[in-house]
Amino acid sequence: LADNAEKIGNTLTDKLTKPIAAIATATAATTQATKEYREDVAKLETNALTAGANLEITNQALKDLNAITGESDSNVEGLSNLLQAGFNLTKVVEELSGAVIKFPDTLKIESLADSLQETLATGEATGQFGELLDRLGIGADNFTEKLKKCKTEAEKQQLVLDTLANAGLADIN
């Protein structure tokens, strides 16, 4: 009886301990991922408030990008860069999302937004934004020439939006 009771006890322990350990591990991982996501969202909301952007639109842009890329930390950085560049997120995210869909695994929202911000700051199409312009047949050099003719930040932003819209990227999105 003692031997049988020990065997039954060991069997029950194995059958109960392994699933409980798996649940505990999954719960810990989910808790950490949720904490990181909340931190990312808090950073984005702070950047949106600093830029004077609408929080509802900013959060919707994050949801839209997360549905496309599944990379919330990269999306937060990309959106923060776009906010710093002064863009209204609704239209520019729609256009850049189309680029990410059209050129998956090679063009990333984080890098596109970073290079777009740099392009506006330097007056020359650069990085992945320049690469996107070349892939679309627009040409980074051609865009740079048009950009140099813009007198205000608003004109530069409008040139970006018009260029991307004419490329049909929103339709892809």
C-alpha cells in the first residue's frame, strides 16, 4: 500500500506541478509584456501632449500600426518622431502604413519616421524615406529639389503628404 500510495502521489504531483509551473511562467511573461506596453503607451502619450496632439488620434494611430506590424515599441518610437516633426498623425500614418505593407521586412515605420524627420530637418531626402522615394519611382534627389523650394514647415509637411498620397500608399493601407 505504501508503495502504491507513493506512486500515485508522484503521478499526481507530476500531473499538477507541470501545468501549474507553466501557468505561472505564462502569467509572469504576460505581466511583464503588459508592463512594457503600458510604459510604451505612457511615453507616446507624453510625447503627444508635448506636441499638442490629440490623445485619441495618437492612441488610434498606435492601434492601427500595431495591427500592421505587431511591434508596439517600434511604433511608439515612429509615432513620437512623426509628432516631433509636427505631423497630424491620421494622414501620415495612413500613408506610411501603406509603405510598410507594400515593402514588408525592408521598410519599418520606426526608420521611415526617423528618416522623414531628418529629411525635413536637413532639407535632403535621406535614410529609409529616401529609399522609399526611390522604390516608388519618385526619386530622393527629385524630392529634395522640391523640398528646397518650400518656405515653411507646413509646406514641407504638405509636400510629404502629397508625394505619398500620389504614390497610392493610402490605398494599399
